Amino acid sequence: IFFFSIFISFLYVVQKLINENNIKNLIILGFSSALLINAKILGIIPVIIFILIYSFYIFDDKKNIFKNLKTIFILLLSTFFFIVLLWPYLWFNPVDNFIKGFSDIIKAHNNLVVLTYFSGEYLSSTNTPWYFRIVWFLISTPVIVIMFFITGFFLQIKKMISRIMNLNEKNVDIWNNKLDFYDFYLVISLLFITFITVKFNDSQFNGWRHLYFLYGIILYLSVYGYTKILSLKNKFIKKILNFLIIFSIIYNSSWIIKNHPYQNNYFNFFSNRYLMNKFDLDYWGLSNFQAIKYILKNDNKNKINIGSISFADLNMTILKLNSDNRKRLNIVYDYKKADYLIESYMKRIRKIDAINGKMYKKYYEIKVNKIPINTVYKKVE
């Protein structure tokens, strides 16, 4: 969410610069670009894409070459200055530490191996199919958004291809105006970032959250698709579209209210009926908090031994509790010593023996759409 917010701010500043090229907006964009790059490694891609495309855009003006060079120079300089300023690691050796820092981040992410439940089978995160995040997007995004996004995306692609096909000596621009250029930048960024992650990101896990920052572009294209359909001026189509939007808002709102605080396990209208039990659900183990609260409420012992048989770390969960409740809990890693075992259904790489049915019995369970996302087992006394 943090990176998503920064990316939305970056896109806003990009649009401001396109509409009004001045030193103030260049410096603000440099600052926004630095925030984006320092927040996450993927942030460097939309920044580079914009600088390259914007260079072509402004250099169409042959009469102001010096001014255009000055524009690019200020943008590059301000971006570099703020990257170094906001990243203390770069202060003593900016270039070498920047390269080392980013290469280490890429290596660490690609070498991270976890088990992920995808399409009904457990896979190593380094052995997931190339379409892993695309499938996750399709099953965990509201259907109405997907429908309008596909419409808007292909209309934009069609427009781009048409412009390219009509290029000649008199018509040398892919875009007709500033809005066209902005649309072009968003589509290219979406395509290129998706391609880069599919091609070079070896370890894929936890749904499509690593690309969630692209949701701003997706919504933009969805609105574009919606407005283009409305422009057909067919009253029946307008009524159908408005009905679908209202239905989607009511359905999703009611689902969120009904399943709060477990709405992070959202699957869309179609996939929650047929696919929800074939994918990771509460992979962060957020439901562990509610499970532990239930244990504390119903067990009066002063010291309770709890253990996790899933990926999520209970040490992080108990930080949300007050100090009195934290003192009552003792996290153990020898499962035979645990009074309670908590399972949030994202397995660890190392093999864990199945729960001994004679030692532990099911005590409490949290379900979303009738599918367990968290189960507590209590030691038989």
C-alpha cells in the first residue's frame, strides 16, 4: 500500500509536468522519482521509461533544443540528488553503493524460496508458472474492474497501433496531444513492468501483491474503457453498465462487511465459488491475531504455550496485544510442548509432521466462504 501510494503520487506529478513544463514541476518530479526508487526496486522502471519517452516527446520541438536539454538535465540531476539524499547508504559512494544495493536486493528476492499453493498444488516459489501473477490478478480483482480494464486496455492498444501504422513524413507523432502522451506512457509502463517481472523475477509468491502498485493504471484504463462504452450513446447499454456497477459495489461491500476482518482473503464473484480452495488464502497469517485472542479469552492459565505450524511468525502477531496478554503467552518451537497449535495454511519449506490426532483436537476455526483460513488445535489433557 505504501509503494502504491507513492506510485500514484508519482503519476500525478508526471501528469502535472506534461501539462506544464517548468523547473518547479521538474524538481518535484525528481523528488517523487527518488521516493519511488528508494521505496522499491521496481520503482526505477517507470522512472526510466518516463525519462526516455518524455525525451522523445519534447525533442519533437526542433526549435528549442537547448531548452529541452536543460529540461532533461534538471530532471536527471534532481532525481539523482534526492535518491542520494534520501538513502544514507549512498552518501559515501553513491554510484557503487547504488549498484551494489540494487543487485543485492534483486538477488535476495530471487533466492527467497517459500511454498505457495497455486491451482490446487504446492509449488516452490521458484517453480511457479510465468502466468502466476496474472492468474492471481484475474481471480482476486472485482469482475467489473477486469471487464472495463480489458476494454480500455485493448482500445488503447488499438489506438497506438493505428497511430503507428499511419506514421509518415507529415505525421511523425504517435500521440496527438498531451493526454494521448500520458495514456501512451501508462500503457507502456504497464506492459514493460509486467514483462520484466514475468521474465526476470525468479521467485513468485503471495498472490500479485508485488505488482499491486499497478492497480492505479489498471483503474485508469478501466475508467477509460467505461467512458468509451458509454460514448456509444445506447441507453440500454448505459442501464446495463450502471446496473452492473451498482451490483458490484453492493456485492463487494456486503462481502467485506460479512467477512471483516478477513477481507484480505477476497476472491471475485466467479472465482470464490470454484477456485478459492485451490490458492493460498491468509498467507500473512493475519487471522492468527483473532485465533490468539480466542485462546486468551477461553483459557485462564497464567502461562500458555502456543506454536505455529504455518509460515507466519507468531512473534509478530503478539506485538499487537497489550503487555499483560503478551506475558501470558510463550511461543514454543517444539510442537510437543505446545498447549495450542495454530495453522494458517501457508506451509513452510521444511517438512512438518502431521498433527497427532491423539495429542491434539480441533479447538477453533475461522472460515471465509466456508473454507478454513485458520485452525487452532488444543492438546488433549
